[in-house]
Amino acid sequence: MKTGLKAKFLQFPEAKHLLLSTGHKLLTHHCNDLYWGDGLDGEGQNMLGNFLMDIRKELQEKDSVVRPILQAMGASQTSNSSKDAQKTRQFAKLQRDVNTTIITTDRTNTYSCLSIYSDHPITLCHKRWPSVAHFYNAMKFEGTRLEEKIRGISTPEEVPYVAYHNKEGVQKGWAEKRDRIMSQALHAKFEQHPELTEVLIGTNRNKLVFHTE
């Protein structure tokens, strides 16, 4: 398994890029498998997650470009692992709450389509955006070359990574307008994709929680 995974990341640069973008975060394969996953309750061995973290470490050591990025992120593997383990336990607790609907980026999650990272394009400002995440992050750099660069990124998951490493260029006053931008993008998403409106309405009055690893 580990040999196959390593070959995957060596042969597909975009997959390697995504793995490295997780920094030093704990990687958890959230599924009902006590060996490969966390068993849904955090009690599994999470071997797939462990393999991915081992491969990530090897890639980080070989890729000198990544080192200053990780330092800039102020990553601390020990402290982050402890925090992420706590998040895993909190996630398991949320799953047991019948009045809570959990939204994740995992495509197997019933409500992943409600995430800003789902592959549901929207049209705003006379342009077509591959996802809400594309529009939201591009607006941080509205009117600059980065706006179009972000709009052209192939997958929604890569977008925050690019935005983070260009944070010095974020327009002034972004903090005051970001909520409005996100609301605008979400409204467009559900207005332009009626099938998603049905999914959202189907959550009734449940508390909606967007869970990220």
C-alpha cells in the first residue's frame, strides 16, 4: 500500500502539491474501518493516514522549496497533532448528535455538496467561477493578476493554498467585506443549482457544522 501511494504522489504533481499543502496536520482517514481508518469514533488505527503522513514527511525533506513555507506557517507537529486528535474526538461527538448535520469536503459525505469546495460553478460579476471557494478567494485580490490566476485553478482544494501564500497582496478592508462576499457567492450557488437548494432545505432546522481536517 505504501509503495503504491508513494508512486501516486511522485507521478502526479497536483496530488503531491495537495499533500504538501497539509503542512504538519494530522491526516485522518475517516471511515468505518478499524485498520485503515479511524473507525468513525477515533478508535481505529488510521493506517492510511499514517502512511500519508510518512510519505508527506519524506517529500518535505526532499523538497527544499517547502521548508520556508512550513516555517512561515509556524507549524509545530507535536502541538498540532494533539490539537487535531482533539478535533477528531469532537467530530465523533458531533456525529452522534441527531440535531447536527455535518458538512465535509469528503465526496462520500452526503452533504459535501453544501461545502464551498464542491464542484458547482457559479456565475458572478459577469464571470464563471468553478466553485464558491474560487470566487471568495479571488475577491481578496480583485483587479489584480491573482484574481484570474485563482479563477483558473483546476481544483477548489488548491485555492486556499495559493491565496495563503500570496496573503501580502490581499486588498485593504478585506475583513470588512469578506462576509458579504461569501454570502453573495453562497446565494448564487443555491440560486443557480436548484438541486442543492433541495439538499439544504432537507437539513430542516439542524445545526450545520462545516468540519475540516
